[in-house]
Amino acid sequence: MECCVSWLLLAACLFGVVFSGDPEENLDACGIVQYHGYPCEKHFVVTDDGYILQMQRIPYGKKNHTKPVPGVTKPAMYLQHGLLAASTNWVANLVNESFGFLLADAGYDVWMGNVRGNTYGHNHTKLSPKSKAFWKFSFDEMIRYDVPAMITHILRTTGLEQIYYTGHSQGTMVMFAGLSRNKTLATQVKAFFALAPVTTLGHIGGAFKELSYIAPEIIDIVNLFGDGEFLPSSHFVRFLAQNFCDTQLAEVCENILFVIAGYDKAGMNETRLPVYTSHCPAGTSVQNIAHFAQLIRSNLFQMYNYPTKEENIEHYGQATPPLYPIEAITNPIYIFSGGKDILADPTDVASLKPRLQNLKGSVYIPPFEHLDFVWGLQAADLVYKPIIKILAEMEGR
């Protein structure tokens, strides 16, 4: 036995394996939920173009009165993660700090979505993730296929006619765009809560802006990363981290998500870093990163701009990609934004708000950075509980 332990320790040293002792590092989303004593269901949704997406459902909380009652349908909340993230974002903190658990204990049917290309969206009815064809997508396809398919699944499963929706970062982008163009989707969303909202990106800061100038054109980004999954080399991450990361936090500086979105050392629980970094980045396509870079350079909220006018005409019937007309949205929207957010920059958020004809509320949190909305120590008090209060008022509780 001692010999086996010695060999395990030697292997850990040779391959750089670090054991922090937190079992949540090696659990999937449902595993984390169940580890904390909550029920969890895995649901598989097939999009119209063949991607197989796993959703996780927390049907009720720990409190007895929140368990299902025959003949009684509970309101449902759909939680959608951001860029390079996954559904684990909503349950990665302690029980009293994670939105998924707080919602379940407040009596809501919680559904956590995942988009194509992340940890829980790596399957397809025909394509292999090893093929380039699998990765020919950006957030346009998430808007057109992924989110509508997952919402339809929730409605069919629960018998509800509408759901509530909370998105973070890219999760807000796909809903702003979807509501602006998809009339069926608009009838299915009772209210939209946008955390660190993203539409235009003209004032973005940090490493993502740097990336958009290092590789300004699609062909440059493809030459840098390939045309499949976005897997930046450790050398490139270190290059970005030199200017945009606190080098004393090695675990953060080695993670592209933190390098791009920033890390709030004062606002996050550093003991949870191994859990965060074991589940994120969760993956996306190079084409999706290229699409974000286009938005940064154009300062327009528009569809993917193909390399040639001929390709745009083939896809859109016009030489330039169509805009997402967010002025057309009539759904109730509540915005929560941060003063130190380098991705959802305050200037960009300020330009978004007057374009929304049914903005019901806007909460500005000066010290919040981009990832504080999912992992911040104050997120429960400043974001999640206020949302739950709004939900209670809407439900007449």
C-alpha cells in the first residue's frame, strides 16, 4: 500500500497534478449539486442542427415546503452561463452564495443550460468534436438553435407556458439577440435578468481587446488558433497575462477565462479557486472568439461577418451581416452591471439601456468586476436575493 501511495505522489510531481482535497473539483454539475444534498436531473436536448446539449435541473431545494406537490406547477428559472463557462458557474460557491441553490430553496424549478462546444455540449448526432465541421459556429447558432431548444424542452417538461431567464455575459447576449428576432421566443420569456450585460463591445478593456488587435481579421485568428476548438497555448496565455494579470496569483494567470475577464482578489473566495479553475474554461469555438473580436472592432451588435461579401450574401442575402435590433424587445428586462467590469464596460452598458423599451430596473454595483456576478462573495446579497425578491413580487408571493 505504501508503495502505491509513493508511486501516486511521484506521478503527481512528474505531471504537475495538484490535489487540493475539494471533491467538487472532480465532480460534474449534477455531482456538485448532489454533493450539497440537493436533487439533480440531467436532461439532454437535441438542437435542430444536431448538437446534443446537457442541461441540469434542480427541481426543488432542501426545505420541505419547496418539494413538488401533485397538481402544482412551480415557476421555472433558466440560468445561462457566459463565454468559456458552463452551468457549474451557478453552483460553484457555497450553498448560501450560489444562485442555483438560493433559487431552489426559494421555491423555483431551476434549469441550468449549456451551449454547444462547452463541457456539456461536446456531442452531435452526426459530427465528431474532432472534426472541423463541429466547430463551425459562433454565438449566432446559440441564439438560433441552442437557447430556443432548451427553453422549448423546459416548457414541454414542466407544462409551463413561460419561464424566467437569467444570463451572464454571453448568456445575456444570446437572449438580447434572440428576443429581438424570434417572436416565439419572446412569448416564452416572462422576464429577463441580465448580469454583466453584453451587446456592443466598443469600450471593452483588458486582454480581449488586445487579442482583437493582435488578430484583427478572421484569417489572422484562424492562423493563430486554428479553425476548430478555442484552445490557446500556455505560451499565448502567459503573453496576455504579463500585462493583464496579477502574477502573484499563478492559478489565475494560467487560466484564459480570468486573463480575459479579470479576477477580483478582494471580491472572491480564493479558497474556491481550485473549484472554479477545474470547471472553467469550459470551451468554445475559434469562430466564436472571432465573432467577439469583430464586435470589439465594429462596436456593432451584429451577426458573424464572413471573410467575403459573397459568403455574407450566401448566408444573409446581403453584403454585410444583419444587426440584432434590440429596440424591438418588449419583454421586461432587469440589468445588473459592475463599475469595474472590463468586458461589460459601463460605457457600453450605458449605451444599451436607452435602447430597451421595457427596462424595468437597472442596478449598478461600483466595485463589481465581470466574474463577480457568478463567483463574487457579495453576489448573493447584491444580485441574487434582489432578483428573488422581484420574482416573489411577480409571482404574488
